[in-house]
Amino acid sequence: MDTLQIPVGTETYAYLEEISWDEYERLLESIGERPIRCTYDEGRLEIMTLSHEHEFESRVLGRLVGILVAMLRIRMRTGGSVSSV
């Protein structure tokens, strides 16, 4: 896998194909705790840096969903980036 540099601070997307699972795991190790989200599916890798604006919008949307499920009395369990209804 070639070295890929993504500027942090602005929201940026990168899509790579033909990436092995081992390469994906090495990438995750090298990212560490930086605000970068990776999604892997059958050799395709999506990398997204997270901006403050993205996180703000995500929190607002999460709050709206929380209000909606409370009003509709729907049971929901949250877990950060993972939620279930």
C-alpha cells in the first residue's frame, strides 16, 4: 500500500480499492486516536477525516433522533457511532 497523507482539519474523503485486510489493519494502527474514520468492505477502503462542523452536525442530528424516539416511545440503545433500535 502506498503512503497516503490526509490533511486533518478539513473534511476530506479518499477511496482506495484492492486493499487487503492486513493493509487495512496496519492503517488503523497507524491512525491511532486521530479524528479519521475508516470503512472497509471487500477490498474497498473509504477514509474520511472528521471536521468540527461534521461532528457538530452529527451531534445535532443525534439529539433530534433522541427527541423523536422519546416522543414516539421507541426503545433505542446508543453506543457512540453504533446504535440499535
